Amino acid sequence: MKIGILGTGDVGRALGTGFAALGHDVLMGSRDASNAKAREWAMGAGPRARAGTFHDAAKFGEVIVLATAWEGTENAIRMATPEAIGTKVVMDATNPLEFPENAPPRLKIGHTDSSGEQVQRWLPKARVVKVYNTVGYALMVDPKLPGGPPDMFLCGNDDAAKRTVVEICASFGWPTIDIGGIEGSRLLDPLCLLWIVIAMRTKSRGHAFKVLRA
């Protein structure tokens, strides 16, 4: 499969490396094709990894991974162009966070809207699936925890797109829980904030969420 990644941060690099290790062809996009972080990642991720622009990644990928910081997400989509993304599956791993000075992080939007819903509006033809926003990048691929594999929550409006993402998550060692349409992102955005609060209080990032069943 061809994977286009929008974003050169920890999340994009972790997922990109995971895809390349499984034999997928990956193109990591940024504002500039000569972006040093993307080029360094491509050199280390093996022969199936390449670097280019946001638009290059959007055209290249059969599945698109949106892994930008929230403040740059809308601009990255504009540079990639909704036309290039078209009706492709978009794995939205963003979180609408802001980090005020001398205060805990907080959500920029919520209650009646969410990051996933905004991304779906910016990409009206794409099949957006909110996923990979409730765990740290170090555990995104093949999580190994004493209590067994954690659960990956996802949501989106297109069932076929969600099936594709479920298969991708399974290949990375994640069981999944589908919580419904893209408006479910209103639940997943604050779940990310809870993950951050736990990380800050425990000074550790080695945790993830799991649903226990009777």
C-alpha cells in the first residue's frame, strides 16, 4: 500500500517507520521538499521511505495520515489540496490542543465540535477516520504493556474506511473499538488530554487505555 504522511513530528515519524517496516511505500510530506527532519527520517526508514511536499504526499498515498500540530493542520490540508486527497481514507491523528503559559494544556474546541469534524469539513470528499490520537507516539506501533495490548478507539462516517483502518491498526498490534460517526471525535479529543495529564502527573509516557469487559 502507498501511504502519504502529512507532518514530520514524532507521530508522523513513528507511524511512517511502522508502515515502512511492514513493507508499505511511504512518502512523508512537509511544507518544503528539502525539510531536514523528513529527509533524515527517510534515510533512516529504509528504501520504501521518501520525503516530499504535502502535495506530493497527498497525491502519492492511497491512505493519508494527518499527523500535524493542530495549529498547522488547516494550512497543511490547503497545501496538500483537498483535490489531491479526493475520496481517500484519511487517518486523522491530530489533537486540538493549546498550551497556555504557566497553565495546563487545554482543548481549543469541544462540546459541539471536534478536530475530526473540522478535518472532515476541510476535506468534504475524503473518508476521515479519527484514530491514533489517544496514545503517545512511542506505543503507536507494536505496543508492549504488562496488561496486554491496549485498545485503539476510532470513529468516522464511512464503514469501508474504518475497516481499512482497523486492518492497519491490527497490523501494528492494536485491537480497535469503533465508537461510531466522526462526531465521536468529541470524545476522543478530551481522551488525549487525559492521556497528557496522566503523563504529566506520573512523569511517564508508557501508558495507554484499555476497555475491560466482564
